[in-house]
Amino acid sequence: MKNRDFAGRSVGAIGLGCMGMSWAYGESDDAASIALIREALDLGVTFLDTAQPYGDGHNEALLGRALAGRRDEAVLATKTGLVVEDKKTFTMVRRGTPEHVKSSAEDSLRRLGTDVIDLYYLHRVDPDVPLADTWGAMAELVAEGKARAIGLSEVGVAQAAEAHAIHPVAAIQSELSLWTRDAMGAPSTETSGSVGMLSVVGGAGDAGDVVGWCAANGAAFVPFSPLGRGFLTGTVSASDFEDEDFRKINPRFQEEAVKANQRIVDVVKAVAERHGATPAQVAIAWTLAQGDHVIPIPGTKKSRYLRDNAGAADLELTERDLAELDAVPPAVGGRY
């Protein structure tokens, strides 16, 4: 696989989001997930993403087991700042106190079975704690050798700049795909606050061009859900979702929204046909085309999708392709 640079280290151009192996996308199969993570390493998919809330610690422990004996092959990212309040409803609360940052880092290190976290994100900014306090505690973890680099998730340009002035922001992770372009400064239909699965930072398109800020400041931009939670593959139907799959209640997967958003898939499929590629590969390649600092982390629980996603690293979209894809309006319906 082609590589990209992250904080002076070479990583696969496409990473792996591991959340769905433990939470929010149906039942878990630990044995299959461990095998998939190891297969990912074999394919050169080395940038692995998890977080403490994913299964309330389950996903971190799963990665720890999968990486036993292979830890040095992976660049491992996890997160602090969100605490699970109700697993069944995927409800979380923000907690950005320095005390929580420090204690949760120790918990993550233990579950991951490692002595250092390659990339430690602040999952969401806590509005009740000054960002400088939270970020300062995270910077102390770098000084202590417990984290190699620190990043932010779902922030705006102003928050990124505030943190960067205290300690370098190595990466920003936010949703980015053909149906969610808020991080590029596009207007958002999302409202702020807590809605089901996640607390959403900002709203109404107030984030600014975060992708551009990262490029200008030497940070990686890490898109999660580059496949639109599977919708952009053209193979997902709401009727197929398990009871534990949060997409059953996601606004964009309701009947009217699905009909309206089909126009995006139609263009993706047309581009895919020209290249002899899959829609998934086109959707991921579009995120890669947003800059050499962009490292998407599509999630999957199946080997055939892992291999399909990895193939996107070799797909070169033309100017015509990008113009057609860029012209499609973002999705109808809120993200959460």
C-alpha cells in the first residue's frame, strides 16, 4: 500500500477504524475482529483507531489482544474526553478535566497492553473545562513518555489554533466524506448538543476549513466515516441493520433521506464504472484527494471490505472525476 506521513512516521495511506468491532454496528465477534486487525497489518493498513467509549473499554482491550507480538507494526490512536453514560442508547458525556485525562490514559495503556500511545486524541472538547487545561494535561503525557503525539476530534479552526499555541496538534479527526463536508468549511445542517450516539461540537457550519488548517500547520487530517457509514458503497439498506446498529435511528438512513441522498451514490457509481473500481474505493479516494496530509480510517468487520477499502490507495481520480463528485450536494439529514 502507498504510505503517508504522520508525525515523522510512515503509515498506510488508509487506516482502520475499529469502533464497529465493539459498538454501534451490531454484534461483536472478537475472534474474527482480531484476525481482521492482523490481516490489516499484513496489507499495510497500519494506522489503527480506537477510543475508550467504544464498547466501554472493550475495543481498546480487543486491539491490545490483536497487537500482542505485533505492537511495533502499528501506529495506535485512542481518545480521552468522553465517558459512556448508557451503552444501549450510545449516550456519552464529556469529561475534560486534567484528572480524567491522566487517569483515563492509564486505563487505556493497561487495556491496550502498551507503554505508550502513538496518538492520543481529545475526543470532544468539554465546554465546562478550559481547553488549555485539558490540552495542557495531554501535553504532560507527552512529556512523561506516555503519548507520542496528541490530537483533537470534531473541533473548529479556532479551537485547533488555541491548542496548537500550547502544544503541537499532530492530527485532527472529524467526519469527512462526500455526504459530510463540514470540516472543509461547507455549511452544516447539524445542530449542536447531545443527540444519541455522540455530543457534536459546534454546528451550523462554524468549524471553518479544518482540513486546510491542518495542511497549513503540519497536522494530519483523519476522516472517520469516509464511506458515509456504509451508505456510499451503494449496498446498505436500513432493513438490513441489526437491533444493536445505531443506523436504525440515524436521520440519514430514514426513508425520505435515503431517497434524497441516493443522488450521491449514483455519481459515485458512475465514476467507479469508468475506473473499473468499486463505489467504496471512489468514496475513499475522494478523501485522499483532499491533500497528502489526509489519512482516512474506514471501519469494517469483514475481510472482503478491508481489502476493497485498501485498494482505494491505488485509485487515481481525474480532474473530471473530482469535479463531478465535488458538484454533488452534501447529504440530507443530520449526522446523529
